[in-house]
Amino acid sequence: MNRILKYYLDTLIHTGTFSVIDAGGNLRTWGDGTGEPLTVRFNSHAAERAVALNPSLRFGEVYMNGGADVVEGTMYDVLALIFQNAGNHVTSRPWMRAIERMRRVARGIVQYNTPTRARSNVKHHYDLSGALYDLFLDEDRQYSCAYFERPDATLEEAQLAKKRHIAAKLRLDRDDLKVLDIGCGWGGMGLYLAGKLSADVVGVTLSDEQLAIARQRAEDAGLSERAEFRLQDYRKTQGPFDRIVSVGMFEHVGVGFYDAYFSHCAEILKDDGVMLLHTIGRYDPPGNTNAFIQKYIFPGGYIPALSEVMAAAERSGLIVSDVEILRIHYAETLKHWRERFLSRRDEAKALYDERFCRMWEFYLAASETAFRWQDLVVFQLQFTKSLDTLPITRGYMAAEEERLRRLDEPGSGNVADLRRCEAAE
């Protein structure tokens, strides 16, 4: 076995039962013998060397390209064991820290997300076949962290609860408010606000696939007059807007563009407006995006520390009016996605190939384990431009969420119908 890889595993794995079959066919085992046995087989000496020198990038890459196989357990089980043993210190070896320092220095280049580059990055991931996303997303195609009000909630229930939770924080307290949805995806959030809350929504995306589906969904729902979807960079969107919402898009902005992002939002938000930002974040200081995810899944992406977000927001003049940290919710969301994807893996292979399936399997497993055992959470940040825009206690959020829950019952109509019923009572 490669000596560096052996040294790394000697110092990393203390619990569990983890075995490696090296390229020469030799078996070695680490851990304390607890749990289900897990075994990885390397199919070449080159694969061993690659993982030994840069595991954060090469382990996923080697697995994706067939240089290694999980022959006992699953990739999720393997990553779970590694992260539980390592905690936040997966890159604790000196040469790994050096690699991460170099990546940190270069992140301004990697995340230089100009409008042209941002569109290219979006197309890389979001313009994949829509049939792929149908394999594992909920019916509304919500591709962001769900909100699990109950441990036994279905993915569909949790994604609907997420939309309620966000809408309550936006406080759409009158009809015909104009809402901007930055990074509207396949239109689910915007259609919820237009259909249930009678908002006039403008959704912007850089994905041709998402745009076509969002527009078709609006037409099918009879909401084309209220929900307009555009192929447009957020920097080109003109206001003013009463509300701004952005769900799962800020991760693609790039740390060098945070000031421009918040300054533009402040410019197009009305003086009595409300903004809600929902984004993946890290609970520790600024760092790097996982190397495999950055190279193969989300080029140009970055997961910020709260300090990075807040500093840019403060410079824009926006007022932070509420902060909520969602813990574990994304791990549960990713568990649903991973299990659904694996249950329909043959269909994904028919759309693409075995290499793609291995890449996607690693991406989903690595993401879920990172949200369970590393430093990833989700931030929901509310902003205003005036201290007196919203009630001075958070009770209105719970009251609005309960009202929206009533609206989400089948046959309940929209907020205008509910208001008429409440007035009649």
C-alpha cells in the first residue's frame, strides 16, 4: 500500500471497522472493530497515490473514474465513517493544509463570477436533463434545503413547509406586492407566492432548462399574469420591489461579488421592503469549497461563513432584522435525494452513463455527510431598510406560518379568499 495513504489512515481511523484492499491485493483493517465492516478496493497504484496526496479532490475523482470501488458497505457509509473519525479536521495533515492554503489564495480567480462566467457555471449543473431531476426531487422540484417540521415528514411535506417558512418571513401582508425571486429555479417558490399570496412575482434564472419549465408551469397554473420568469442576471434586474427572496442561489455569487450583490439588492428594494436570503453556510471561519464539488458539481461555487455575508450586507446599508440557522435539515433533505437517486440509478445511467452515476452518488453522499458531521448549515437571513418595517417581536412569523398552513390545505384557495373568510367571521 502507498505509504502516505497508510500513514493517513493510521492517524485518521480509530473507530469503526474500515478495510482497504490495495492495488496489490493486500488487505489491511483500521478501527476498533465496531459497526458494520466497510471495505474499499483500489484498482491501481496510481489511484492510491492520487488519494494519498489530495484526498479531498482525488477520492471522489478516483471513485468516479473506476479507480476504486466500495466492495463492502456504501459510499455514504465510508464517508460517514471518515467524517465521524475526523470531525472538521479531514485536511489536518501538513501537505493537505498547504493545498487548502493555495486554494484559498486562488479562490478569487475560481469565483470570478462575471455575468458570462456565471451563466456558464449555471449551465454546467442546472441545464442537465430535466428527467434527471425528476428522479430524486419532490414534485415541485425544490432543489434546496427543506424544512422538517416533523421527523417523519415526507420530502414533499418538508419542501412545502420550507416555502411557508420563507413566505412568513417575507410578510406578504397585502395583495399585489411586487416580489423579485433571485435564482428562481424551476419556479416553485415564485408560483407559491403568486398562487397562494397573490403576489406579482418576477423570477430570474440563468438556466434555459429552468426558464422553460418555470414558464410552462406558470401557464399551466393560470398564473402567467402574476408570475413572470426571465433569463436574466440578477445584476441586470431593475426595481423597485416590495420584497426580494433568494433561495439556494447565493452560493453561486462568489465571495468577490458579495458587495455588488447586496448593494444591488439594497438599490432595488423599496424603503419599506423586506428581503429574505436562504443560503448554505459554514458555522466556522471562512474556508474553501470541497475540491471535488467545486470541480465537478458547482464550478464557481462557494459556501460562506456568516461573517463574510454580514460584512457585505452591512456595507450595503441593509439592516439585518432576523437570523435563523437551520441545522440538520439539509442532511435530511439530502438523505431523501440520495435514497431516491439510488433507487432509480438505472434510469440515471440510461440518461448518462456509469461515470456520471458514480459522480452523482459521491456528490450526494459527500454533501449529506458534510451537513451531518462537518461544518455546514443553512442561513435564513432577513433584511429591511428601516427599523420599523416589521413588528418588533417574532410572533408575526408564527401567526403567518399558521395562516399559510391553512392555505396549503387542499381546496383552500389563496390568501385573498382566506382574508374574505376571516372578514366574514
